[in-house]
Amino acid sequence: MSRNYAGLSRERIIIEALHIIAGRGLGGLSMRRLGDALDVEAMAIYHHFPRGKEQLFNAIAAYVTTARVVSGLTEGQGPPEEEPGSEEAPAEAAEADDRPWDERLTTWAEAYRARLLTYSGALSLLMHRAPHTLGEEDTRALLHTAFTEAGLAGTDVPRACDALHSYCLGSVAHQVRHRGQEDSPEEAEALARFRFGLRALLGGLSG
Amino acid sequence: MSRNYAGLSRERIIIEALHIIAGRGLGGLSMRRLGDALDVEAMAIYHHFPRGKEQLFNAIAAYVTTARVVSGLTEGQGPPEEEPGSEEAPAEAAEADDRPWDERLTTWAEAYRARLLTYSGALSLLMHRAPHTLGEEDTRALLHTAFTEAGLAGTDVPRACDALHSYCLGSVAHQVRHRGQEDSPEEAEALARFRFGLRALLGGLSG
DNA sequence: ACCTGAACACCGTTCAAGT
DNA sequence: ACCTGAACACCGTTCAAGT
């Protein structure tokens, strides 16, 4: 039929997919429905994600976990990692944060939580996918230096990083899990609970 | 064709489903495949789970989260909750635990972690389902009294419970997420990391 | 009550074809 | 390079029918 230069891109596809997920849940995302939303035949998506839905899922997971995402510039240098999802912006100079370690960690944790909450429909995608993005590398460095500053050393550092990651991920999972239940807390109280546990964890880690 | 008194039951179906999930992942579980594994036409499952796959998923989630599960005795009294998944055994007298609160919590947390790890293939099912089982009620009581004993009061108690739940769930999710990755820890080190964070969290909560 | 078998609408994916 | 359209194997679910 009529040709369709839809101007498809990996990022457009991912974003549209996230909209569908937000509206109808992860189970409501089908290639055909995604095609419809993009005004394209479902099969057009395979040109951008040749390995199909699994690859799309990986890209969504990477998109969700990586903070700095920017429109599809730097195309065509061959992917340095498996599924970067989309290209990442340069580290915008990271303007050295001179606040105490616990404030830096708290800021990071609350931002990470907010991000997971925003894409909570895709949360179960993260359960079996740990994308290897540049953002993850930055996070690793941030947490590492903060915990070192807190007085940790040796194997305690990666263990503390793990604990913090686990707490954030679990906290959002736990909140989503009980959402819409009888006595489930409002977002304000949910945030308060998150902070309560976070303070305890950070205190216990540095003690 | 030949009649088939397969002796199907909700529990048999759930257990077979868990086997398939363990072997081929959650996406590999289809009603038809489940029927094959049970030597039955797929449609026979709908007699035991009239609301289909969604109801089966709820039942699996309940089965996974509830410790005390026993074969399908007490049938036919009408479900007191939405999807109990299968019947639960009586509380087996709970033989009062007189150890200090932190040891009791540690024991609970490690058992909960082990259980989630056993059914890690079904982990993403728990992400959007918080079944209302008797076992959950017991847990609530256990954690509540332990944290009260630790010196917490008022809103701090449910917040501490939330934090502990979140940490356990997130810890398993985090482990499964990185499983099979280059420098992902062995199970022994994973357990050590879990304990490290758990000790920190409990210490921070009671401090 | 418990299970079968055909049917329907939908799905992911392949492949040849169009521009 | 980018997208279409038909095709195939598979899926969840309904419904009438068997015992």
C-alpha cells in the first residue's frame, strides 16, 4: 500500500512501548499494538530490533535504568554493549558534589526510586535483566567513593552497594505490590517509609 | 476420545506450573504446555481455574509467598480470600521462640529469602500481586512483636516491617538480575552479602 | 463434576516483496 | 535502508458436547 516513511527510531519505539506499558500493563504490549501506536505495520519494528521482542525488552530495561538518555544521535558506530537501548549523553561534567557521603547517597537513592516508580509497569522486566550501561558505571563509581568516605573498605564496599541497590529496588517492588490494597499507604507515606528504611540502612552500614 | 480421570487439583496444577516456570521461564508457561505436562487437554485447567491464566498466576503467587502449604484437603468451604492458591495447614502451635528479637528476624528473613530464591522464576509474578494469605498474617505478627521488642513504637513499627520486606525482596531480585553475569557472586557470597546488609538494616532500625 | 475438541481472535516471527 | 503484506505456528479463551 502507501509507502510510510514513519521516521521510526529505536527511541521512538521504546517510548511508545513505555506508554502502552503504562496504560495497559506489560502484558498489554504486543508488537501489533505497538505498530498501531506508531502508525506502522508491526513488522516494521523488526527492522530496528531484529531480534524481536526480547531485544525490545532489553532495550526498555536499559532505558528505564539509565538516567541520561538522549535522542538518537551518534548512530552507526557499532554497539559497545549488548543492548544499550538508546544512546547516552556525555557525563555532563558531573560537577563535583562536596556534600557529605550520606547526603549524596540519599539523593541518589531517592532519584533511583523515583525513576523506578515512574516506570513501575516495566519493573518486572528489570527482574531478569541487568543492562550494562554507562549510567550503571557512573552509579558504581558514585556509590563506591561515597561508601569509602563512610569508612568502609575491602569487600564491605561492594556489599554495601548491593545492599543499597537491593533496598531501593525492593522498596519500589514492595510499594507497587501493595498498591491499591485496602490499607496501602499514600505516596507521601510511601516516601516517608522509604526514607525511614534508607536512613536506617545507611546508618547501619556506616556504623 | 478416551476419558481421562486425571485427578487434577489446583495444587497439582500449580506445582506443575512451577516446574515449567523453573525450566523454561515464566514466558514458557502456556496453558497448552501445562495441559501436556499434566496429561490433560489445556481446557481442563479452566475447570479448576475458571478465570483462566490470571487466576492461575494469582494462585502461584500465593503458593510462592506462603510457607505452610499442604495438599488439597479442606475443599468446599468457599474461599475466605480471593485466591488462596491452595489450602494452608494449621499454624502447628508455633512453639514460642524465646530467642532475642534480632535472631528471630534474621531467621525469618533468611527463610523468606531462600523461599523467593527457590521460586525465582516466578519472582516477577510477585511484583504486582500481594496475596492475602494466612501465612502473611503470621509474618505480620512475628515482625510486629519482634520490632516492638527492639524498642520501636508507633508508625516506626510498620515502617520497619516494610523496610525488612523490601530488603529481602529486593535482595533476591538483585541477585537474580545479575545472575550469570561476568563478576556475579556465587551463592555463598550472595548469602554473605545478604547477611551483611541485613545486619546493617536491623542495626540501623533498632539504633 | 470433570474433561474433550473444535472454533475464534489474537499473538510473535519469517520471508518475499515493494520503494 | 525502510517498510509492507501474506503466511505459519502458537497462544488464551468460549462453548457445546461427551461421560
